[in-house]
Amino acid sequence: MTPRLQLFITLLLHFEAGISDGIVLHHRAGDDVVLPPDFDSHYPCSDVDWILYNPYINFIVRQGNIVKTSPGAERMSLSSNCSLIINNITAEDAGLYNCRIRKTLSPTSVYLNVLTVSPYQPHGDPGRDGDVTLRCSLKKYLYGCEKNSIIWVDETGTVLLGEGDGFVSGGQNNCVSDLMVKHQRCSKRRFTCQVVEGDRVKIDAEYTLDFTDSSLINTRLIIEWVFGGLMVVLVIIATFLIIYRMKVKMNNPKNQTGVQLPMQQYGNRDEADGEVVNYEDDEDLPASVRSTDQYMSCKPLVSVH
């Protein structure tokens, strides 16, 4: 082992030993938290700096004033006893916070761990029939999570392992655990993610799935229902049009060319009594009228110059 590597390991061990002496806080995403300074109150806040490591170094407070350009500065403030207040925390707020008094050399350390539970869409898996995957993650500074330290339980407090009635556990990967919940019609299910240490629950977070909510209905099923309804309407309209056309043909006979024959009426004055006689058909016309009509209809017009 080289002297440089040995020095690095020694410094790392000293650093880790110092970490164990700090204050460790567990909170859920969305909480308001107060990070207390570990010093006597006789120090004025103008002597206080707050520094965040996550993992980059960011000055949150300089000489008692919030640094406006620091991450999440709009949600941070300083109390009268110089505690750092963070409203509506997110996973990005997790990390190591050092409170440093300018007149002293040893800062106090506060570790903020943030637990988040939310629906998660696995990459390349679009879900099936309304199934939902819940992801529980613990964001913390440096250290990973021990095996089986993040677990899921149902409404009865039963630990959910492997595959069971309506769920499939994805197991734990470092500080992340997934739970796939199968779609269940007209029901609500409540699941709780717990961070455990030995036989103690350090923190937990609940999530309720409401399968009665129409927003969880698979979009593909909605499209199929709409398409099916449109097809039924089109079939009904087509059937109605076919029946209507058949009735029109039966009530209105047509000639070979498909043109409806008009009712022909011919008028001729009866020579005996001077009345006009109407003939409904060509066969009832007098011979003189028929021949005249035929002649006039067949003989071409010749213009004489």
C-alpha cells in the first residue's frame, strides 16, 4: 500500500467517524423541517454559516443570511436561534448540513434523509390493464441502505414479499424498492413503505391507490369502447338506408333506364258536348290523336329557307 493511499484511507476513516456523531433526521417529501444548530445560544446568527453537501458544496447561509443563489433558497429561512428551516422538502434537499460558527473550528453536522413514495413508470414497460408500480426511495448522504431495510406492508400490516394477491414485489435495490400493484376494479388499496432499523421503524410513508378513479382506466380500453360504439352506430345507419331504398323501389317502379315514368295525360275536347276529355293512357286516345302525336314526335323539323 502506497503512503498516499494509506493517508487517503486514514482521512476517510476519520471523516466517517465524524459522520456518526452528527444528528440524523428522517422526513417525508413535502414535510417542513427544522435543522437545529448544536451550540450555545449566546452566539449571534451573524456568526453562523450553513453549508450543504449533497454531494456538491453549497453555502446556504452566510453570516446569518440566506444565499439567494443556493438550491431551494426560496423555501429556506433562519429562525431566531439560528436553526435552518426548510419548507416542503424534496429528495434534492437530502444531504449533510454543516452549521459552522465562524469563531470556532468544529462544525456541527445534521444529516437529512428524505423518503419519497410515488407512482413510477418502469422504462420500456407501459403497464397493463391499469396496473400501477409504486416506488419507494430513501435519499441520503453517502451511505447506502442495508438489505431488507426498506419494506412494503398492506392495510393489515402484512409484509409484502415476492408475488401475492394483487401485487408483485420488485425487492430492494440499494435505497429503492418497487411494488407493482395489479388493477382491481372498484376498490381502494393502501400500501405503506417502511424504513426499518432492526425491529424499529425509522420512518414510513403511505400511498393509497383508488382504482375507482376513472383516470386509472387503461387508455387502450377507452379507445376500444369508443370505436366499438361508432361501429354499432354505422351498422344501424347502413341497415336503415338499405331498408329505405328497398321501400322506395317497391313503391316507385322504374323503366329499364332507371328513369321514373311520369303520368301522361292527354286532353281532347269532346265534339259532342264541348267538354275536355282526359286520357290517362295512350291506348285510350283517339286514332287521330295517336297518329298525330307519333308523327310529331318522330318527324324531324326541317327549316325552309
